[in-house]
Amino acid sequence: MTVHLYFSLIPEALIASMLPPDEFGTYYAVGSHKKLHGQAMFIELDPNFRHDFFKIEAGIERCVPHDDGSPKRSVYISTYRVLEHVPIDVMQKLYLVTAYGEVLGIESGDAVLAKPTDLNMYQEIAPVHPLVVSTLSPKQYYQFLTQNPDSLVHFPAVCFVDLQLGELAEDPEHGAIRDLPYSFIHHLRECLLEVQEKSIHSKIVNRVESVEYPYRMIKNGIFLGNSDDLIYFPLPSRDELRGKYYRWWRSANQS
């Protein structure tokens, strides 16, 4: 059986598995007693990827069928500092898995260019996961965290998602809430006003925010970058999600 290499982002881990991506995603979200049911996000890696930081060969050697012939579902190769040691060029598809086990595969694409003056809200996925509002575009935010030598906050690599702000992106003080699901609206308004009016470009809304956010709140896609490069996985349009990927979309919007 083929052995796949998966880079899990929720939580951060490098895993070998004999399951193909769709089956692995369902197993990873709902099929294990070791993990509470919940959303999952992972990237399939080039199976030829090797790095001195990881004992990949040893992990693959342990990834063998069970006595009854069923595939080995997971062998954890690493759960520490994975993101910074996985090069961008070995990353293939990214998979978003709902808490009910529906899997959506996303190809990488060209990064969305946003005006630097726009108000944005970034949920960092790895290696840490604060919720941050910023006037920086996604590309500028990635550069600030990984490439700015003057920044006091620096990561060798980062993964984050750009979340919807609705009318608050234009009018943080008076914009209507409508269907925004955030429970901290008053604090969010204050943070947005602060970055809009003061000489700062980013402010933490919550230092340790849950990385399980409503997928419907993704504004454009998922960004992942290190000191050398940035990769972007754009979420399909709402029309595509409601049509071509209806089962996933319905599952993603269940409470």
C-alpha cells in the first residue's frame, strides 16, 4: 500500500498514513479516540520529502498494514516545530475537514492582492494562534512576521487565515453585525478603531484564540509562508461551494 505524508496544521504534526487524503481527513476529524471530534486542516506532502530534522524513514517503516490487512491509519513522525522544517515546494493540496468528516481539497493559487489600507482580521493557525486585526494585506502581514528584521515578533514560518469582517472592515464603529458569529464584537470594534486611528498596523484581539473557526468566515483563503516563500490556498467561490461542493458546505455550516 502507498504511504502518504501529511502535514497537519490542527494540531501541528507530521504524519505517515496508508489512507488516501479523503479517508485520512474523515478518520482524523471523527474516527479517532485519541482526538476529540473537530475540524482538521492538513497538507499532503511530496512522498519523497526527507529532512534531517524528521525521522521520516523510521516512520514509514512503521506504517505497515495490520494483521487483518487493514491499512495503518497514522504514524506520528513529529509533533514539534514541523512548520518551520517543511519547505513550500514539497506542499501539494491542502485539505479542510469539517467536524463531521467532510473533506475539501484545495489547490494552491495566486495570492489575493488587498489594499494596504483595508482592515483585516487574521487567525494564526501555527506555530501560535492569536487572533489579530491589521491594516496590512495578507502578503505584508506574512512579510512582517517572517522577514522584517526590525520586528520584535518573528517566526521562521507562519500559517494564517484571513477572516471576514463584514461592514466592520469599512466602518468598525457603526458597521452592522449581521451574520458575524464573533462573541467579542465590542472588543473587536475597539481593536479595529485603534489600528485605524493610531500609528500601529496590527493589534491582538485574543492572544490564544481557538483555531476552530467557522469555515464560512474565510474571506479568501489560507496563507502559509517561511523566510523564503509564500503559498496561498484560495477557498472556492460561494457559488462553487453551494453547488459543486454542496455536501462539504452543508457540513461546514452545521452547528
